[in-house]
Amino acid sequence: MSCLRWALNRSDLTIYRFLLRPILFRLGGGDAETAHERTLHLLALLSRSRPLCRTLQVLAAIRDQRLARTVFGVHFPNPVGLAAGMDKDGVALPAWAALGFGFVEVGTVTHHPQPGNPRPRLFRLPAREALINRMGFNNAGAAALAQRLAATPVSIPVGVSIGKSKVTPLDQAIDDYRASFRLLFPYAAYVAINVSSPNTPGLRQLQDADHLRALLAALQRDNAELGRADPRGPRPLLVKIAPDLSDAAIEELLAVCADHGVAGIIATNTTIGRSGLEGIDPALVAETGGLSGQPLAQRARQVVQLIARATGGTLPIIGVGGIHSPDDALRMFEAGASLIQLYTGLVYRGPLLPRRINCALLAAGKER
């Protein structure tokens, strides 16, 4: 086992890039979403086997108390998390823990089950290690996720991202969010309020101060009520924001969050911008949806820096966007993030990216 772990430490990225990734990218005739689905199915099967999960954990996970941290009252064994969108319905939670993640964010889930937007809706841009997606919150619904979380013991914190159902009019969005929140409250280490996906019509309007103020007030009332009957008390509420907001709009949003006791910010969601894609097939660049991956890295760090500066470093930030290497992770922490999340980096750099990042944090002495 120790020899295999040594080999993985030295060559896992090379093996993934030149052997495993080409195979994965060819699944389903090269369709990115089919490859995602089949990979997730394999991880779900692995999750059902405790011996396999234990073996994977020995190989992949870094267990070191120096990596642990407590953020907005939640204890994380390490600061590297899985971003929402990778496992919306929480079908492979034990496998993510075995791969060495310090936490997982499931969702974004909606009150009503929904199929999402028509396919194809996920596109790879390998030359920039990027993705464009217009998934549209495809998920089995909040009630189904609640049932799965109730039946799945997990050794790491699980955050839950909630969004608006597409069939729900914007003027009824608050009740839609509240329904999901109340169903999922018992199982969430924290709840992320997704008001920033570009793929649900009108959703980003909820980032406007008046809309956000009303939404947060309603959710915090429910949070206080449910928390009184729960030994863990109210759950930390986080708001996930778009990188396309102006600096002034972000500062206005932060003021609203401060007024309503928001525990942290997730920065950032995908972008509707297309900078950094010069030389890429124009037809691919023109696909509608949110762009993630390396082209987003600089703006995501800028937003994290802005939030950290505007709040004096007092508001926890989960940094996400373009983290594909240990150096990317270190820069995000230096920008002011308390925790980070991965998604597109896993697609292009492989499942042992959390291990490499945690090793780098220990080596750099920046584990806390």
C-alpha cells in the first residue's frame, strides 16, 4: 500500500492526463454530460462498499489535524471542498469523503424536481481547461435529496445549495426557497443560497438588494424557528454570488448580507463573460451558459479580495473558480478565502487534486 501511495504522489497527474482523462472524455461518444453521469454512477457504486471506500481513503486522503479548521461554527477536517453541481442529488457522498475532500456541497437543488435545460448543455474547452454549462438546475427535488441525506451517513460536513424552481414565478421565489430550506435543514451543515446561476431565467435578479433582503429575512425567520427545536441550532446561511457583478453591486450585496446575519459568501459562480477564450472555436464560445475553469480564476480571486477587504476579513469566504493546482489554491487562500471548492479542476486535473492541494498547504505551512 505504501508503495502505491508513493507512486500516486509522484505521478498521479501524469497518469490522469495521459491515460484516464482521454478515456473519460471519450465516454458517451465524447458528450461531456454523459461522461459526467457515468463517472458519477461509478462513484455511487463505490460509495456502497465500505471496504472500497476505506481503501480509497488510505490512498487519497490526507489526515492531518493541522489542516482542520472551524469556519462559521462548522468543523472541517480540511479546507478543500467539492463545489455544488458535481453531485447535485448527493448520490456519491462516501466516495467524495474517501477522495479526501474536507466537505461537500450538494445541489443546487430546487423545491420541485426538474429536468433542467435541453441537451446538449455541457461543453468542454480543453485548450483553456474550461467548461460552459447551461444545465438549469437539473435535480430530483428537495424532498428526494432530504431522503437520501437522511439515509447516508457521511464523515465530513455536507452543505446544501438551494435555488429557485424554474416553474416558480419570480414573485413566488421566496416561498419556493423556504420549502427547500425547511425540508433540508435537518441534514445541512450549512445552507448556500444560490441567487447567481445564469441558467435559470430571472434568478440573478435576486441578487438585487431589495429582492435579496426579503429572501434572507424570510429564510432567517425559518432558520431561527427550526433552530430552536434542533440541538445544533440555526444553520449558517451563505450567499453564492456571480463574478459578473460590479464592485459597487458586491459591496451593496455585502451590506444586505451583514444586515441579515449571513454567515459567509461563496465567491464565485460561473460567468457569462467570455474573456480568455481567444483562439477557441467561435461556435463553442457562443454557446449560452456559465463559463467555469481557468478563465475565471483571476476574477474569482479579485472578488474574494474585494469581499475580504470590504469586510475587514471578518466574513468567511468560500473561494471557488479556476482552482486547478496547488498554486491556484494557495493564491485563493492568500486572497482571503477561508475554504475553497473544486469542480472544473477535477475534470481536467483528476480526482487526487484535493490531496495535492492539502499536501501543498502542509508544505507551505499555510494549513490554518
